[in-house]
Amino acid sequence: MSDFDLVIRNGLVADGTGAPLRKADVAVRGGKIAAIGKVDGKGAQEIDATGKLVTPGFVDIHTHYDGQATWDTQLNPSSWHGVTTVVMGNCGVGFAPVRKQDHNRLVELMEGVEDIPGAALHEGLKWNWESFGEYLDAVEQQPHDIDVAAQLPHGALRVYVMGERGAKLEAATDEDIAQMRAITADAMRAGALGFSTSRTLNHKTVKGDPTPSLRATEAELTGIALGIKDAGTGVIELISDFNQPDLETEFGMIRRIVETSGRPLTLSLAQGLSSADGWKRILRNIEKASSNGLPIKAQVAPRPIGVLLGLQGTINPFITHAHYQAIKDKPLAEKVKAMRDPEFRAAILHESAEREKAHPLARGIMNFDRMFPLGNPPNYEPPKENAIAAMAARSNRTAAEIAYDLLLEDEGRAFLFSPFANYADYNLDCCGEMIAHADCVMGLGDGGAHVGIISDASFATYLLQHWGRDRPTGKFDLSFLVKRQTQDTARAVGLHDRGVIAPGMKADLNVIDMDKLEVKSPDMAYDLPAGGKRLLQGAKGYDATIVSGQVIYRNGQHTGALPGKLIRGPQPAPVN
């Protein structure tokens, strides 16, 4: 008889607390960590981790698997990157509560805000729920590779209570707010991990309408937060432009909501291009709130946030051109053949100069000063001289010509990268400051969303690869980076049973070959319902990923194990 279900031997353990790395064995029994140190007993399964890094499973608190979790067993790409727990329902979008007549409205909102194909959602969603609790039941019935938690989305809640008035941004009445408060409390008691809302103009439906929660009043948000307080559990996630009417006014409202409800809140934070230091003003407000005992943190990213431009994706620099419109729906091979024709090339490039000046969308996606070849492997911190405009200045070709030719590399599968946040200074120093800051927590990877233009679910891998190994300056200790993606993210959403390797804790683990760790170049897959397409970005270097003591991935390959569970509400720390 074996003493343990699993023993990982001779690994270099980063236990999630930030303590120095140490060589140790990790033993697992009954889905929990049974021992760490020198383990003499035998395991029914053993993994030799000599020379490898052993970490807790990564906890990703910002994903959008709300649809995928109802139909798919594997929550990839996140689970390819050592993530063993995902939190969905962010940014105020999701699919419950919902009345039958509003199914299409919520699909249009998710399609517009998160770039998830509407056809895939229409075919994949079973809609065998109305209340948020019933939605959780539907998620729970679907086996998964990793654990999943859900938040109550403001957009769905508002439309459920107010109908057309909610979608048209009308102010909620006292009666509306009372109903939202009651439904919120019920959702928390049913197992919602928290509530999310969006106050940004960037979030629109596929028809171009603003997200329903855009202009929610302080009274409405306070009422909902009091619903969370009524239940005695739940966190708040918020995204804002901080210009309604200004940063100080908006943040003052956020402070009051947290003061009134007592519930923890995280908000999205990134460096903008137009106001390179604006994020520091927001962070200073968070620091003041934190010093006053208010549980407010910023969700931040470890690299630029930007769009991928390619012939397979949703957009590319020539998407607005009339000649490209004639081929945009053709299969990739036919697009490439057409674009390699000298006459076709000349025609598109002839359009470029005027199109770049005249078309609003073209002005944004043809910003060659801030557009780079992504490369393989991807380079997310390219120097300014690698920008396409800089390349053009050194050659006898225009920027449009260079971009055109780059898109045709790898038989049209190449991508260009256009960062719109965290890259104002053509470096990631701002990200380094955010990673190091005690009032920041890792997030914003958007796993499951933006499937045609962004592929950021690989943030967890990039955090260790770039900031722990590859960056020439400003690197962090691996133990600190692991803590940032495990204990810190888990605690931020009330999950105290995971994120640390210690006896009694949930046995979610990674065995990582740091010498081989690498974010792969993204590929386009056509595996969503109705043949919908999505960008998938894998990783190298994960020898094993383990959930509740079961190995779910070995050397990047799924083992078939599906131990993932729905997390209902916060989880207490084990009592030893």
C-alpha cells in the first residue's frame, strides 16, 4: 500500500508565501497537501522534480469563461499556463440572471465587450437557467479540468431588473435598487464569489450601444454593495475610465461604497498612452484608501495590453480598405494568394495613405509608430526601433508596405502587435512598479475573451519567464513572483484554501522547468461552437499541472483527468 497518492520529489519549492526557495518533497493525500520537506513514504504516483520549480497552482482572478464553462471541459488557454483556479464574470458581463426575452441582448453585450463570436454563444449556451444560482448549477454540472468561480455581472442584473430601461442607461428607481440588492444577496448566498461592474466607454455591445452599467448612480452601486454586505460575503470588481466627471470624484464614490459595505474591491489599472502617469494618480488614491484600512486593490498586468493584428484575426491594418473587404471572408490560403498578387498589393497600398487620414478606425489600427512584429517566440517588450514606422524610416519602403509584407509571413499566420496600454515609454518599467506594489494584484488576463484580437491568458507564464528569468534589468525573485500569482490573487477574492504549499491546503500544484519556460506564439483555432474561431496561446516548460492531487497536464498534454470543481463562495483556510 502507498503512503500517499502523489509525491513530488527533490523540487525547488516556491511555496506561495514569498519565502526563499528550498529543496523539498511535496506529498499529497486525498486532494490535500499532506507533507512538505523530506518525505520518506511512497506515493502511488511519483514525479521527479529534480532541478524543477514546484509552485502552487496559479489563481487567475480575471477571466471570461462564462459561456465556455457551460459547454467545455478544458478551460484553456488558462489551464495550459499553470492556472488551476479561474474567476469569471468580470467587467459586468455574463449570462445570469436572465429572462428568456433577453438572451440575445446578453449575447450581444458579451460579443461586443469581450469579442466572443455571437454564433458560438448562440449555439453553445443551453440557457437552462434564469437565476444566478441556476446558472451556477449549470456550470457545476459540466466537468472541468480546473476549478472555476463566478461573479454576478452588473449588466445582466440591471437588464433583469429594469429590462429596456436598464439597457438604455436610465437611472434605477428606489424600487429597482431594492430588487437588485435582494437578488445580489441571493446570488452571494448561492455561491457567487462577488459582483462586477463596468463604467468604461470602451465596453459596448456588438451593435455599438454602451454597456448597461455605464452610468449607474452611486445609489445603485451602493444598494448592490449592501446586498453583498447582507449576505456577509463577496468581493467587488470594477473597471472605470475615471472621468465621470473626474478621477477624484469617481474614486471618492468608490471609497464610499467600500466604506458603506465593508466589502473588498479591485479595480483595473494600466498605463494609458495619452496620460502616461495617470495610473500613478489612481494608485496614490488606492494607497490613501489602503492606509485608512479600506480593502481596495488595483488589478494589473505584467506586460503591454494590446491587440494582435493578423489575417486570421478580427482586425489588421488593412481591414478598412475596399480591396481587402473583397477578400476578408475568404479562407486564409485564398487571402494570402490574393495579397501576394503584385496588382492587388499595389491597389491596397495605394488606398493606405488616404484611408489612414480619413477613416477613424484606420487611424487607430494604422498607428505604425506603435506597431511591432510579434515574432516567434513573441516579444512583448520590443525596443522603439523595432516599430514598423522606425523600420520604414531606415528603409526605402513605407510603413504600410512593411506591415503588408509582415502579415504574409508564415503563410499569413504572422501577427503584428499594437500595444495601447502599459507601453507609453516603449518599455515595461511601469509594469515592474505595479508588480512590486503592495496595493496591486495580478489580473486582467481576460482568459476566454477577446478571442480574435488579444491573447493574454498567458500572463502567468510571462510573469515568471520575463520578470523572473529573461529581463535584463528589474527582475524579481521567483519566490516573490510566485506569491503574486498564487497566495496574493487567491486572498484577494477570499480563497484561503489554496495558493500556498502547506499541509492541509488544496493540492493544486505546478512542476515547471524554468530553463524551458516559454510563452508560445498564438495560433488561431476553429474549435468554438458553430466553428467559431479563437486565438490560443500555449506554453512550454510545464512538466505537470495538478488539481486536487490529480495530474491534469503532463508536458503540455491533457491527461484526461477532470477534477475541477465549481467554487461556491469564499473558502476558509484549513484547520490543522
